[in-house]
Amino acid sequence: MTDKSLRLLVVDDDAGVVGVVERFAGQLGFDVVYRSSGDAALESLAEIQPELAIIDLQMPGVGGIDVLKAIRAEDPRCQTILMTGNATLDTAIEAVKAGALDYLTKPFDSARLQGLLITVREGIRRRERLMAVDADVARQFEFQGMIGRSPAMQELFDSIRRLAPHVRTVLIEGETGTGKELVAKALHQLGPRQGKRFITVNCSAVVETLFESELFGHVRGAFTGATDNKVGVLEHADGGTLFLDEAGELPLAMQAKLLRAVEYGEVQRVGSLETRKVDVRVIAATNRDLRAEAAAGRFRSDLFYRLSVIEIHLVPLRERRDDIPYLTARFVRECGERLKRPITGVTPSAERLLQQETWPGNVRELKNVIERACILTENKILSERDLTSALASAHAASPQAAQAPMPGRAPGPGEDPNAFSTAQRVHIERVLRQVGGNKSAAAKLLGLSRRSLYRWLDRLDLKD
């Protein structure tokens, strides 16, 4: 930190004042940038990104208080000092209420100016040292590519450590985006098969007619198009781990043959009479309730019980909100490093926004939103506005948002009216958040008149 220049923005139309500030600030390691009006300062805030701003209170056009408020809204960590030629108690109170660190009276008392600059400089350095410590603390909660301080995640990490050396089959259950593949990789890396192959098959992406060949392989001439022998993934993973992602999508016809492979370690290529022995750890993952699927006859109960000797359930992000700041810090750090830009964190209001989200896409959705915000922002710290924009894009693109019930539609067959009402409430709240609370814009997006929207707000007990 000692060799880093701190950016100081001076907003004043008096060149003499700027010269005095620049002389003292330069000696203390500040890089001084000058703007002669409030309008010019506001136009270049995103470009300058100052750590400190010294602002004249009375200027033509946009006044000092408005500039100060704009800076604090853009980056609350930026320290601000007001300058005035007519200091009064009222002036001091107004400055502090607006978020100023202090105020200076013109002409300057050089010792006071220097003292304020030193105070700000040391405060920034102390804050960055604390941030570095926080980053080290956050790293203590990282485990095999996952991060979590919450009791649920710490319990998960302990379970993985205990189970990894021993289990042969595992069923991982959890919503989309909760990190099921990361858990599977951790089980592999911490077990005796570390260094052997880890093969992933996304069961929802394999054409049903090709499933048998994909899993077990085939011999030349077994079917039209089989011009060569092919090794299936079970053979390919021999000695290692096979991860079956979205295992609930396995065709019923394949499940009996997979059960035999898991149970007896035998595979038979399509078109061959010969069986081959394999030694494979099978980890299955699903976002479905396979117990219910088995009870309904949509999944073989014998395969379910074989896969679920050990079950691991991943809790959704909305049930472990304590982890959101740590996940956010990690994603911001990774994105900043990848983009080679000094993005260091999020503002308090942005953090509150992230905490309020329901995150139907879980950690994956959070990561995508942070990455989108980092790419689009011009700030060193992600603001609420940055994240609101990124969230709006994510909601517009997400299947959950596209499929959410719209006001005016009646519940469909089998839909619970209470759950339906909750979905309507969530949908309207999300649209309002996307448009910053603008009722006219929200009504337009929802296909309602403004009056109808207000009726829906009242009906669903949504605060205006």
C-alpha cells in the first residue's frame, strides 16, 4: 500500500486553492485531479474513482453538497471534505449530515489541511490492511473449490472429509447451482482414487438412443453407424470415479444395466457377448427427489437404494445467507484478477441487495451476477446500481423468471393457490426491483394498467 498513489479529486473554480491543496497533497503521496465545476466533477466520477474529494461548497451550477452526495452514493468509502469561505455551525452540521469527514475554511490553515490529509491517508491504509486480513479470513472458509462459513457448509465439509476415503457410491441431492459437481470432485480428490480419472456424464444431455453406447461402449457393427469399437465411460473411468450428473434423467431401460455395473463391477458393450470387469466409484447427482421418483415408478427403487448408500443434501443459498459476503468477496476477487482491474468489493447497499435476493439459481446465479457487474462497471467497488442492472439482466434471461406466473392468470390444474399467490408476489417484487420501483414501467412489463398494478399490490399485501 505504501507505494500506491491515492487519488484526490479537488472541485473548485479557484486555481489558487487547487495549487495549495496540490502542493501539500503531493508531498503526502496523493495523485491530485482537478475539476473546475460540480457538473464536470459529476461527469467524470466513474473515470476518476477518488479515494478522497475536497469540494468547494458554493459553486455555480451543481453545488458542493450535491457533488458530495453523488460521490457518497457512487462510493461510500470515498472520504469527502467541504471547503467554504464562510464557515458557521450550520455549515458544519450540514456537511457532516451529508457525509463529509470534515470541512476547511478558506484561506486554509496549512497545518489543519495537512493534518486532515494525513488522517485520510492513514485511514485508507488501515482500512486496506483490514480488508487484506478479511480476505485471509475468507480463505479459511474455502474448501476444495467451495466456500462457506455457515454451519450447513462446515458440516458438509466435515462429511466430505470423513466419507471420501471409504464410500463407493454416493447420491448428492440439491437444487441447480448449489455445487453438486464440486462436492463430487472433492470426494474424488480426497479419496484413494486421487490422481485417477474423474469422468462426468450429464445424463440430461445424452440422446436416449445413445445412452447405452455412451455408458457401456459398443463393438463395430453393433448398429448402423458403429464403424469402430468404442469404449464406454464406465470402462474409461476404470480405477477412478464416474460422476453421473442429473441422474434422474437416466432412461428406465438403462437403469437395470447400470445397476449390474455398479453392483458387480461388470460392463457389456453393445453388440458384444463378453463382459468386462471394472472398478469404478459412482457418484450420482440430481435436483429431483429420487425417493419420490422411485415411489412413483419413474426411477428404479433398487438402483436408487444402491446409489443412495450415502446421501448428501446441499442446502440452497437462500438458507445460508451468511455465506453470501464470502462468496461475493471471492467472485469479485477472481473477476478483478481475470479482468486485470482493481475491483475490490461491493458497497454496503449492494451487499444488502444481494442478501435480499432469493437466488433461485443459487451460487451459480450469484457468480454470474457478480461477473456481469464486474464486466460492466467502471467503479472499483460494485454499487447497488451495478448489481441492480446485472440482476435485471439475469432475471430477464433466467428460465425461472420467464416461467413465473403472471398476474391475472388463474392457478392451473394441481397448482396450490397459496403457492401460486406467493409466486405472483415474488414475480411482481422482482419486476419492481428491476425498474427501480417505477410503477409505470413495472405495469408495462407486467402487461397491466397502472391502476390494475396498484390493485395487485393491495391484494398481495405488497407495500407501496
